[in-house]
Amino acid sequence: MSDIKKIPTIKSFIKEVFQTIILGIAIFAILQVSLQPYKVEGSSMHPTMESGDFVIVNKITYWEIPFYESINHQYLFTGPRRGDLVVFDYPFDPSRKFVKRVIAIPGDTLEIKSGSVIINSKVINEPYVYHPSYDNVRPITIPRGSYYVLGDNRQNSQDSRSFGLISSENISGKALISYWPISNLVDDLR
């Protein structure tokens, strides 16, 4: 008689299948809300990212706390920081997404002299820059909720020098890891 109790009943089998389906739906929903794939287009981020690379974008990193008023936006986890690679809506066509590097954050004073980026009166070290430009940008203080972004390939990048500051509301998330081509994933994991 004890062997009969060990045989799963149809009722317990259906219960386990149902629980597995619910768990799968919950995991899928969490991933849809928090992560998103993004395909890099163009060479503005060369050599950090190449045209055709696929990256995972963390969409919850920069979630803002609604209705919180202060000099800086208040984020649930963290706001964009200098050096972060962010994916955002292109200001002149929100159906297009761009990826760029955050160079200046709210409260920073930015200036570019002959291609050298100066933040708060200090020239910053940018080892990731592929082709420096020799642009000049007059001093600007970054207002609340705005960011100054630049591509790593400065001679071939449409960025804040051409379209201005980006709003925190237009930032989709932080580019985390390049997963395609697969060699990028291997390099990122090293």
C-alpha cells in the first residue's frame, strides 16, 4: 500500500505544471521589465562598441522616484554617472535609440577646449576615446535632470555637441554587457 502513495496523482502533476508555468511567466515578466536588448548602429562608440553589436540594457538601474523634488532627481537605485554607457531616445526622432557615454552630470560645469574635456575646471582622462576631435564647447553648467553625452569615436559621433543635453526622461537604461558577437561576451567576462 505504501508504494501506491508514492505514485504522483494527476491532481499533483497538474498542480506542478501550473506552478512551473506561473513561475516561467513571472521570470519572463521580470526580465521584460528590467532588461532589454539593444543593437548598436554606427561607429560612434568605436572601439568600445562596434556597429552590429548587441548589448543588454539594464532598464531599472535609473528608475526615478516619482514626485520627488530636489536639485537632482532621486533614483531608486542610482542615477547616471560619469563614464556610464547609456541608451536613450534620440532627441530629434524618439523612435531611434542611441548609445553614448555620460560625460557630465547635473551640477557639473563642462567645457571642451581643442578636444580636451574639462569638468569642474579639471581635464578628464579619457583612455576610451578612439579619434579625438578638436572641438571647442563654451562652459555650460548641466541643469537638473540633464546629461552631456559623447561618443568614444569623437570625429564620427552625433552627440551632445550636435543635439544638446539629453533629459533623464529619455534615458532607457545602462548598457551592461555586449553579448553578440559572442567574442564580445567572452571579452566582457574577462
